[in-house]
Amino acid sequence: MLINGIEIDLAKLEKPLLLVKEDEELLFRQLIQSTLEHEPIQCQLALSTRKTISLVRDFWLAMYKDREKLYINSEHALLYPIRLIIFELVTQDDYFKRLSKKSFGDEWLSLIYAVVLLQFVLQWIKERFSDNQEVYEALKLLYINSDDNVDDQTSPSREQSIGQAIAVKAIRSEVRENSQEFASLLYQAYNFLHYLHDIEEEKETNKLPSIKNVDDTGPIL
């Protein structure tokens, strides 16, 4: 599928952070493909690359299923430390847990929540680190289209590993030092999604028009 001018095979996303069943992976692929084919892409950060779509899948599964009963695939987690730190910081928040209760068992609502929530988070990360060249380079390497052809079976280079470690430490420190701001960000996302959910109920539709209401924030980093 062509996304932002780059051909991305949705059957070859990055490995999931969570232990997932084959039928659940297939369901997500069908949902995301339908969304990308029939909806204008407004959440540019969340749906920009193979890597970010893989993170959408992580959030989607945690919302669609019971996060407390899901397990991290430790082998896969080692391959994607930046995805893992973002996933952990967001899913441990109370607002994520509230959203999960609302979307539990609803595949479409879980997808809406996952996409929009990740859009908020990635935009915040972009703004926080755009002036930090060291972290910027690591994030650009991991979240830009030109890196989508990397072979997941190969270990990252020493330079990539160092860059990932620096980015993970920076993201963790930024959230810890600005915990109220990060909590406020997730609160904003929660309120926005609550608003979209009300619209969805009024329209009584199972489509994904809600994403049209999210501003186009442009390509990541």
C-alpha cells in the first residue's frame, strides 16, 4: 500500500511488542487497510510509516483486549526499545486505562483511540526533541519512511543501538521531569476522544470518520 509516497506492505509490519494471536494480527491488518484506503489520512504522525503503524497495532491490541492480561514479548521488545518506552509510558497512565475500558472488545473504537492517542504522543515527542540533535537523529532514523526497508531479523548496528539508548533515556527523563505536562497531554487526548466517541454514537456508524477531525500535523520529524 502507498502511504505518503512510500510503498508499505501491511503484512510486513515490525514484530508486535505484545504476544498476539495470528487472527488478531489479521484483524488489525484488515482494519488499518480499510482505514487507509477509505479515509483521508489526517493523523500523519501515527499513520506515516511502517514503524508508527506497528505502534498503533500495539496500542490497538492493548485497548481491544485486556491490557492486564497481555504479556510483552521480551524477544521482540529488545528490537524496538523506542517503541517499548512509548508504549509503557502511555499504557501505565490512568487515562489510557479509562479509554481501554470504553473500547474493550470493540475493534473499531480501539483503532480510533489508538491512532488518535498516538498522534498526540508523537506530536509531543516531536516538539520536545526537535532542537535536540542527538535525540532527533535517533528518532528520525527510526520513524522516517526511508528506514522502512530495514530487515527486522538483523541486529541494529552499534551506532543505531547507541542512538536508541540515548533516545530512550531522553524520552523517559523528559516524561519524568515534565510529568504534569505529559499527564495533561493524555488528558487532552482523552477529552478529545470522548468528544469523538459521542459523535460516533450519534452517527451510529462503524466507520472511522472521526480521524477526519484531527489536524494534519505533517510528516514526523
